[in-house]
Amino acid sequence: MDRTSLSELLQGFSRQGRELLRKHLPFAAFEPARAACSRVEMLCGLARDLISNRGEASGVAIATDLLRLYEAAGPDERADFFQALSRDFNPDRATLDAAWAKFQTEGWDAHPALASAIEAPRQELFRRLNLAPGGTAALVEMREDLLAMRGVPGVALAEADLAHLLQSWFNRGFLSMRAINWSSPANLLERVIRYEAVHDIRDWNDLRSRLDPPDRRCYAFFHPAIPDDPLIFVEVALTREVPGSIQALLAEDRVPLASGEATTAVFYSISNCQPGLRGISFGHFLIKQVATDLRREIPTLERFVTLSPIPGFMNWLRGEDAALAAQSQEGDGAHRDRLLAQAVRYFLEAKNGDGRPADPVARFHLGNGARLEQLNWLGDSSPKGLRQSAGMMVNYLYDLPAIEELHERFANHGSTATGKPFRQLAATLGSDNAKLMERQG
């Protein structure tokens, strides 16, 4: 069954269900008895109706009406609704206590009943909302709202339960990878322009230069419930060498390379497209699958590297050397060695609360099993690049046979794998950096 037929079927269920609701559930949906209720009260009433209802058609109708009402709600009303879900849609305490007591006496045979008792009704609510036409996309947007409310008292339980379900629904087994090229549908190309998060796409000509030449590729993950909207995409350049700057890689006057002449695949932009799926990672799967497929397609490829930003560097530097940070955004090279030395320290010393690299891009690639290969002075001379990292960029190298070993070393010991160019640069910048490299092993 194609997507159009499925949508029509669900809409038919919704229409039939609404007729049933008018006959049998006078307080459901938008009946006059609820006309005096606030929008939040109506949302909560629909949520209770949806959880208690067992009919498929009427369930689709209630879910559809709830999502429409939620869409019309303002930010404060949405926050009140999530607070109500976190407060009033919890497991029944008596049932949970009884299930726990039975588990303590009967052991694992009683575990299914305990698992059922501990699940909050709001999880079932989210599952049933997913039945509505467009329900999956609506729930992803709902979590985006919840993430924006972090810090608002009383919404954390709703966010945790929705995140748990989305983690299951968006696991790698459900995703498909597709190439995006200049012949892709216009609505998809428009989304690529809109979602590009690393290097802005100026116009359609700029987009064409990234998708159409023989030395350019773009791949994305899609979910069957949201087939026309990418979850994440990666842009790839095919080159003869490891690039040191994004300016050269995206130059308008560059001469395209025949794909069969390439020896290096460069992942130069990775963009997450759905804010509501933040924290649900599938980027590492995408990179590894793209690398595998490209090696099969282009046997001349020898290296797989990134050309990556360093988004956290300047914020860190302001805390370490405020005077240098204030002088560092001119891009004139006057403080080159001092900035490079501080960047080496940043990659090897700066950690977050979990003891992992403070830089989010470093955390992502090192956690995937890449190694820190090369630090590039003025790799991004754009205003954004100067503002984030004094113009510096970095290459992470994916050595496919070593990925699993490096991933294990990072996961178990937090070690930062480094390549020869990075180590040589550190050695030229002074003894303190050399000692840092020795501690890294």
C-alpha cells in the first residue's frame, strides 16, 4: 500500500470514528458539553478518552482531534498540558505496589506484570497519538516543544517518556538511506537548503554546485512514517587529498574532479534536520554506511575524512585566556601559534561533566571511532568560522579497519586517538603540548 492510500485509509477511519463518537461518547472531542472548558482541560479530556477507548476508528478520530487542538494551543497552554501529563498520567500506585510485592515473592515470573504496572499511561497516550494521520511527525514536533521547555517545572516526565518511545521508533532498523541529487524532488531540495546547519547554502546555484558535479554526493536517512522529510544528511566531496579549508572545497571556480580520480572522501557537512529527535543519534550509522557504499562504488578511494568545525573552542578560550580570545577573530595570523597551541590543549584537555571531550563535534566523531588527524589554520575564514573557532577547522579520519578498536578505546578509557599530522603540529608548538600528547598515549 502506498503512502497516499494509507493516508486516505486513516482519514476514512477518522471520519467513521467521529460519527461513532457523536453517537456513543457525548463528552469526547468537541461536543457542546465541553464548550466552556479551557483548551488545556479539553486536551486532558481527549487524552483520557483516547487512553480508555478501545475502538480503532474512534481512536484515530480522538487522536486526530487532540493533535489539531494541540496545534492551536499557545506555548503556555502546551506547557500546562505537559505538566498535567506529568502529574496526572502516572502509574497507579496501588497496582504498582502490588506488582512489586508479587515480584519480590515470585521472582522473574512476575516481571511482565511489574513491567506493565510501572509504565505510565502517558506512554500509551503517545502510542495512540501515533495512529493519527501525520502522528509520527506531530510527536517529533511535540518533543521539540518539550525540549524547549527544559527547566519548566513538571514537564520532565512527559519528555522522558516521549523520548523513550521515539528512541524505539527511530532505531536504525527502521531507517533507509537515499542519495539526494540535483534530480531529487524540489520540495526535498528546498529542505536541504533550509536544514543545512554547518555551511549555509546561499541559493539554488550554490545547492547545485554541492549536488550536481561528479565529485559531489549527498546522502540522507529517512523514516517510513516521514518519507519526504530527511532526518539527517551528509554532504560529501571527492578529492585527491585531505582538504585544509572549506573555502577551497566549495570554491565557485574549482574544477570538478572525475569520481574515478578521487582518493579521498570528505564529509564536510552533517546536518540534523529534526530538532525533536535531538539526543537520538543515527549520524554514526550514516557515516559508516556512506563510507562502505562509496568504497564499493569507487575503488580508488583510500581515505575517509571530515572537514569539521570546532564550535566550542572560542567559548572555552574566553575562560582560559580572555585577552587572546578578544584578539583572535581578525584572521590575520598575528596570534597563529598561540591559538594553535590553545586548540591542541582544547582537544586534549577540555572535558565535559562526563569526562568526554567538551567539543560536541569531537565527541561525536571520536565516539564513532575516528581519530583526530589534522588541525587547519584558517580552515573557515567566514564570519561564523572566525566567531566559533578563530577560523580553525579539523580533520577527523575514519580508518575503516580501526574504527571498532578506536571506538572501544574512547568508550572505555576516554582516550583521544590522534594522527601523525596532529602530533607533529603539537610537537612544534612547545614542550607543554608534547607532554599532553604523551599523556594521551
